[in-house]
Amino acid sequence: MFSIFKRNSTEQLPSLHCDIHSHLLAGIDDGAKNWDDALAIILELKKCGITKLITTPHIMSDVYRNTPEIIHENLRMLKELLAEQKIEIEIEAAAEYYLDEHLYRQVLDKQRLLTFGNNYLLFETNFLSEPYFLKDFIFHASTQGYQLVLAHPERYGYMTLSKAEDLKNRGVLLQLNTISLNAFYSRPIQKMAQQLIDKEWINFLGSDCHNMLQAAELAKTMKQKYYQKALALPLLNRTL
Ligand SMILES: [Fe+2]
């Protein structure tokens, strides 16, 4: 029978085998600084039982002007390095889109955006206030067939359980950052993460790993009770 709990060799802890959110393409966002850094982080994630990475560089019009071409070229380089170093891991790339008026305009103009799996589009918003066009963006992107995945809902200052429920009702899937459960960011973020798990509203877990510190934090978080509780949810990571 299919088992959701496969044991990894190093930690002997249950793990999700596919990670859908990370910043591992060297030098194109605030994640891995160079290729050595990227390989070291990937080895650390492998120790956490991850066998497939869908890495998601930032696309943010004012700061990280990454394009599908830049991302795919960097993915090609990373795959070559992994092969050279004989590091076995499956790796794909999509993006973490920052929701600003530029992205909203791209959707209205029907420009093709980077997705993964079942046309999942990972996006984030600013951390302080809900964008005034969030609901219009959701409507138009969904109409075009994208399955929206909101990155780390627990981290937004404006997020409440009723807002999260409203997003779910609009068809938005929610991706929790696993390390939020270990209070990596703050206690209030940890609390919101726990509440979202209690409500069973989380569809994906992601490491959102940018560096070695966060990779090490992921290993620690895997020992948390709430991580085990999250693994009992019907997470879509398992379908990828
Ligand atoms: Fe991220």
C-alpha cells in the first residue's frame, strides 16, 4: 500500500519528498549566493528526505527581474553541476511571483507565467497590507486556468483566519512554510501556522529555503508535533 511516511536514511523522520518552494538558482534572487552555496543547501535538503525540488526564484518587477528564459538557463546550469558532482535529486523550476500591478497586468494581458504541476502558480503579496486588487487578480488568474497557490499565508501581517477562509473559498491553495512551525520567523507567525493546520486549510508545505540556516531549521522543525500533524493532511506535494 502507498505509504505517506517514507523514512529517510539520516534523520529517520517522516518527510515529504517533494519540496515546492525554494531559492536555489545562484545569484538571481536573495537565495543561494553562488553555485557552491546552492549545492551545499541541496545536500542539506536531501538529508531532510527531499528527493524532488521545484525551486522557485523570486520574480518581482522592481527588484528581481527574472524571466522564464533566465530561470531555465540557470536550471540547466544547476542540473549540469548536480550531474558532475553525482548528487542525485530531481529538480525543476517555476517561480514565486510577487503580486504587484505589473503581475496583475501580465495576467490581464494573458502573458504565459511559470507554473508547476497541475498549472499551479505560486505567488506572494507584500507583508503589511492586502493588495487592493488581490480579489480581482484571483478572479482573472483563475479564469485563465491557473491554480493559485499563496506562499506562506501565515507570514502576512494582514492575514486572519477569516481572510484565509475567504481565499480558500475563492479557490486559492495555501502553502505553509514548514519552518514557520518552529517559530523561525516569530511566535505570532508560528501561532497562525498552527491555526491553519488545525483548520486543515493547508494544501502544500514548502521549505522556502534561501540558505544553510533555513535548511538546518527545516531539519529541526521535522521533530515538531505540528509538523507531524501537517503531514497527516492530504498535502498536494504528494501528487507531484
Ligand atoms: Fe520564497
